[in-house]
Amino acid sequence: MIILHISDIHFRNTYKECGEGYGGVLYAMRNPLISLGICLERAFAECRNQGKRPDLIAISGDLCEDGDEEDYRALRTFIYEKAAGVPVAVTLGNHDSKQSFRAGWLGEEGTQPYNWTQTFGDTCFISLDNSVQGNPNGDFVAGQIEWLRATLAAAGERQTVLMTHHHMIPYQGPVLPVKCSGEFLELIRKSQISCILCGHTHHNFEGLLADKPCFTVDGMSFYGENLDNGAVRFREKFGYSLIVLDQGRVLERRIETFDTGRLLGEFFWK
């Protein structure tokens, strides 16, 4: 099983003109579909050189930047054309509108969290929505642990991948993780989960959560770094990872990062 992991596209058809703060960063960055196209083409070429192709494209949230229905529809069209038949799995982030996502991506009504599972060959893939639009720290809602427990039980002995937007490892960096209950962590620890995929921070990272390999991938839009004076500097940096699974084990994780050197903005985050 080869998973192409990408995240944090923050797409809009049109960004509001702005010259400062976070809005200024969004307005200054180039269309993230350019970066996304580069990553998809490079990852597919990398696999093709080995006589293979990705089995799944996994996108760990913040598909759009508080987008509307048309934004999600346009992004979905772009991704599925580039995917060339490779299935796509997504989860939602704190910049995603659940209503707009459901309308534009799924073609249905609703505002509920997007918890989803599907089996691809010998792999059960689970998307668990731990995001709340506008809340940068994320959250779990009532019933999600029970849903995850039942989903893991139904997967049986299949190798299983869990994807969320918000990272859950406390020592990962300055961006706060979502709070996890002891019950949740114990469920993860005792499960057959092979690895966990996350986004949100826009920084590549790997570590362990409840004894399971946990991977955060670079964003597709911008990269923030904290400065000594308390400000945050944003640069145009993006990337992807390819994760190879077999018989419940992560055999390999290959990382590709692109840094254009462009400065998008620098400000004190309030």
C-alpha cells in the first residue's frame, strides 16, 4: 500500500485583497493549486520510476480557506483530474466549512463532522474529524470515540490507517495539539492501527502517539516559523510524503519539500 499524504491546501477561487496579517499572507501566496500540481506530478513520477503508482491520496484537512461550495467543487475537480483514477480520502480542518464541503465536495446537505471509512485492498482507512471551523485547537465531539471503536472492530485484522487534521502529540512543537482523553489514547494503543496521518502545523514531523507511528506532513500553501521577538514569519514552502505499508507495518516514508524562498509576510499573531 502506497499512500501519498498531502495537507493544508487552503484553497480559494479568489482571496480577499489584504496587505497585512494573516489575510496578507493569503493574498501574497501564489495559487496553492500550483504547488499541489507540482507535488502530485512529482509523487506520481517518483512512483512511476519504480514501476508503481500511489494506491491512495490522503489529504489531512484545511482543503479550503473558509471556502464556499464553489471553492470545494473547483478543488475536487482539480484533484480528481490529477489523480487519474487513484482514490482520494480527506478529512476536514479548522479552516474548512463542513456545510460548504458537503455541498461542493460530496453533493449533499449537512453540517455534521465528517467521519468516514473505506477499505482499499487489504487496508482499512479511517478519517476522523477532530476539527471545528474557527477553532485552531480542534476538538472531539460526543460519539466519536464510540464510532471509532466500532469502526476498528469492524476492520478486524486488516492493516488500518487513521487520519485526522489536528495533531495529537504534545511535544510536537509550538502549535497546540488537540486534547485527547485517556479513553481515546487507550483505544489507539490497543488497536491494529498501523499509523496516524495529521496536518495542521504545516511542518513535517514524525513521532509516536500511544505507541503508534504518527506523521504530520508539510502544508501545501505556506510555512510559519516563530521568531525570537515573538513575531511569526511566513514563507512559501510546501511538500508531500509517500508512505509504504505492508502487513501492518510502515516500511518506508519518503519526504519531499520545496522551498521557493519567497517571504509572504511577518507579523505578531494575536
